Amino acid sequence: MDVVIRTARLLLRQLDPEVDAAMMLALLNDPGFIRNIGDRQVRTHGQAADYVRSGPCASYLAHGHGMYAVIRRDDGEWLGNAGLVRRAQLPMADIGYALLAAHAGSGYAFEAAAAVRDHARTVLRLPALAAIVRPDNARSIHLLQRLGMEYQDMREVVPGQPPLAYYQM
């Protein structure tokens, strides 16, 4: 599996549907993920493998980037995911991240997101980045501001769903 980004404490590598389906299933059904990102209706190992194939793996092929598994370097623990997403409703790639609840509050989300931001700028040479967040998700809003992102407006990203706060840098 290809390691894309290394930080002091983390490895960010491409997701593999065969290797990462079980952990992705746990992440997608984590109450914090469902509350702050949304319920993807992924309930089985096979659905999780398909989710990885049709999302991150397809994005690697189409865009040269996507969401990556976030792995703690010292023990190989799977913490969550972080990376770049291309959405038809947004004008540019957006930074995304999610950690399993057991790993929240340790600075891993900021470390991973900052590494993705830096990779997008220096390696991928993307001129700008976006982020979307629920307007009541104060922790993620603070993280985005620490990354240097600025609030732009509220946008309907998913038809029929409440608008999300749109940030850009």
C-alpha cells in the first residue's frame, strides 16, 4: 500500500478495500461520524469495501488523490482517514478528515489535515482548497481556522440536506 504522506506521528496511505474495509465500517458507523458528516448507510464489510472502491480508489484514478488511511507510526494503529475530496457541488478539492472516537482529542486530526494541506500545495500544486463543515461543529471549525481557512458562506452541498459552512484558502 502506498504511503503518500508522512508526519512526525502519522502515515497517510492509500486506502485498500481488502485491507481497510473493517476499519472503514467502524468509522462510517461511529456516532461522531454520523452526527458530523452523515450516515452513509454502510452496514456490512462488503458495503464498506465497495465504499472504498467507489470513493477513495476511484478518486486516486480520476484525480491523483483522495481520502487516505491515517495510521499511527509507532504502533500501526488505524485512526481514521484524511485527504482530499472532489465534489461536483464545489469549485475545488476540499479537505476531509474523520477519526474514530477513541483517537479524538490527541491532535491527530490537525496533524493529518495540515499534512494534507501541505501536500496539496507543494506536491499536487493545487492553487486553493475548500472545506465544508456543519455550522454547529465547533471543533472542526476551529481546526479549519488553525489550518488558515476562512469562512466564505453557507452552501447546499447535498440536495435536500441543510446547508454547510463553506471555508476556503
